[in-house]
Amino acid sequence: MGKLFYSLFISTFIIIFSYAASSTMSGTSVQGTATQGIISTQSESSVGGTTNSESGSQSQQAEEIQNSETQQEIENLKEQYIQKEVQGISTQVSDIESLYMSKIGLSKVKGRLRQFGYNFFKGYKVTGLTSVGDKYILGPGDFLLLYIWGDPVDILGLNGFYRLVIDREGKVFIPHLGVFYVWGLSVAKAKNLFYDFFKKKFKNFQIELSLGKLRTFPVYVSGFVNKPSVVQVTGINTVLDALALAGGISKNGSLRNIILRRATGEKQKIDLYDLLVEGKPINITVKQGDSIYVGPIGKTAAIYGEVKRPAIYELKENATINDLIKLAGGLNPSAYEYNVKLYRYENNQLIIKDGSLKDKKFMESYIKDGDLIKIEEIKNIIENKVEIKGHIKYPSIYSINEVNTLRKAIKLAGFLDDTNLYYAEIIRKQKSGNYKVIEFKPIDILNNKKDIKLKPLDTVVFYPEFIYKPIKISGEIK
């Protein structure tokens, strides 16, 4: 019966999947046909129009196609992330990430532009194996282990070991000795309490107090977390532990505006960037009656290109471009100082501004919500090079500072037995972008008859004898 049910389930799944796939394909086909029809109609209607109208229509179509491709690329990436979610890898694209990726085109950043810091809670494990310490505050439900040893005569008939559970009124009972109130005391103070009482009755003894099982208590975690709830914690758990038990902070939640409220009314603000960016530990333990609230995400800005950690960052008020670069770990050595791009929403439109890393006013300007910065890369072109190549012993690239004349170039190149001494070339790039060929005879350089000064980006080419071989003419000529 079980096998029959399983076979029916698989067959039904395959039919549904096939229908969905065919619907998707047919939908794509219809959409494609409709699009072709629109383009065709526009083309036909614009035959009698002006050239400007045709250009505008084509420009609009190109922009629509580009936007469509970018959106499709984002949707494809989302689909890939969904597949990874099924495999247990959480890489969901948030609305904020989609906004930035669509602003500049996903392919330009290879899908790497993500909200910073939200992966911190993925794989975070809450453990109760941490050492408690003498500062731990006792309360109802805690399990104490009391050890007593010394001279048998002095300690009379006392047991050497007691298991003590703090009741709901905060008291523990030790047979033959009485009741002790320990609620609100630290482990160290409770130990002193027992010792002071025992020394009134006994001599030559020692005691040790430690914790067995810790009590659990509820902490309320609300706001922009993945699973707002009441989580059960112990007195050694931290605020980070409580957030992890609530599923971590959602990507619409703030990493920089986490509020811890104590039962006493005390309020403490926590900024996770202190830990994530600067490495400062956040070891704030939770207490009974605590509540944790995660506020909505604040102002965001993104930076990509030649920085060490391209990402989308949450910023404080009055943050500058310099501050954003620092959050991104600083610049790469290949960062281009000029042509910094700032994408910004302004007056209901997306605009672009140019700046420079050397411009102090630009670097100290305030970031606005939704800004995106691009740091360009220095092109891999060696500007001070001279290249020597062709039919020689040592073709290579040299610094113009070392090889600034043809005589030096020939000395380094090393001629072969059949290197052409009567024809060679200097290929020189002009400011216009065109190239100029300068012909010369290597033998004239060797004989010290002439020399030519080289310029950056020059290429010196030598040929074998059979190319451009001199022609000897003899006899009677005019």
C-alpha cells in the first residue's frame, strides 16, 4: 500500500511539474511574440516620421531591453539562491539588495553586492558549556553543589557534599544547619554567607560552592528579527545568543540600533558594527525580565569596485564618503583616484555625480540614503614602458627610465647573426590615438652615426635579414 501511494505521489508531482514548465515556456513564447509585434508596429508607424523620432524610439527600446535583462538577471539569481536555500545554504536576495543591483546592473558586480553583517547569525551555535564564574547571580531554579571538608571531630556528622536547589522564594535548606536566602546573591557572596555561618559553629573546615544545572528564564525578543518570540536562556547567555535563538536579525532590521531593556527600566543600545567592523566583543549577559528590541534598518549606502569589502552598509547620521570607504575596509592598491562615481536619487530621478579621492570636499560630503559609490580600477597599462621585440636575443619590456635611447635598447636587445642591420622600426603612439612608424638603420646606431631618444609606450621592432634586405645594384645606371 505504501509503495502504491508513493508511486501515485511521484506521478502526480511529475505531471504538475511538466504542466508548470510547459505553461512557463508558452508564456515566454507569447510574451516574445507580443514584443516582436510591438517593435514591428513601431517600426512601421515610424517610416513616415522624422529621424529624431526613430532615434528616440530605438533608444527607448534599448533602455527597456536593458532594464528587462537586468531584472531577468536578478530573478535568475534569486532562483539560484532559492535552490541553495533548499540545500541548506541561506543566500536570499533582499529587496534592498535588489534595489542596488538593479540600479547599476547585476553583471557589473557579479552578484557580490550584499548587505553587510547579516550572515553573522547563520551557523551561530548557542552553547551552555561556558564557565559561569563567581559573579553569576543566583535565582530560583539554580542547582548548587556545596562541598565541606576538614577535621572530622570539628565538622561532627555533617555530610561532605550537599545538592541544593534554590526554591521559588530564593531559599536553600541544609539539613541540621537551617535555611539560607541566596536569591540575588552572586556565587561568591553566597559562598561567603555559608562560610560565615559555619565558622560560628565549626573549626578547621573548608567549603567550596559551585553551580550544577542553571535555571532558565524567558527573554522577549521582538522587532525586526526572523522569529520574534520568547526565548528561553540562562544567566550565562548573551544578547547575541538571544538574538540567534530568535533566528537572527532580518535584512530589514538594524544591526546598529538594538535596544536591551532591563526589568529595572535601564536601557542599553547595542551596535553590532562594534563587533563586526572593529572586533570589539559584545559580552552583555541577559538577565531575568530582559527584553530585546531590534529597530528597522537605518540609512543605507553601497560601495563597490576597488575596495576590500564591497557591500551595502547601514550608516549613522552625518556619515561621509570617507566613512563608507573605511567600513568597506579601505581601498585596494589598484583604486583609481579619479572618476569616482556617485549614484543618487534626487528630485525623483536617479542621477550620477563624478568625484575624486583627492577632493577633500567630495570625500567629506554627507552620504544620503540609497547612495551608491563606485571606485574605478587603474587600467593594467604600464605607462612608462618601452618594448623591444622581434628578431633579437632578449625581447622584453623595459622602463623608460633605464632605456631612453635606441643605443641603450640595442645594447640590451642583443643582435642575432642574421638580425637586419639596415632596417628596423619604432612604433610610437600619438596623442590622437594613431600610431606613427619611425624607420631607422641599426647599423647607424652601432657606428655612432646617430641615436634616437625613445618615449614612453614606444615599441622597437627588429627584423631578420631576409626581410627588407638591401638590394645591390651594379652596372651602368642613370
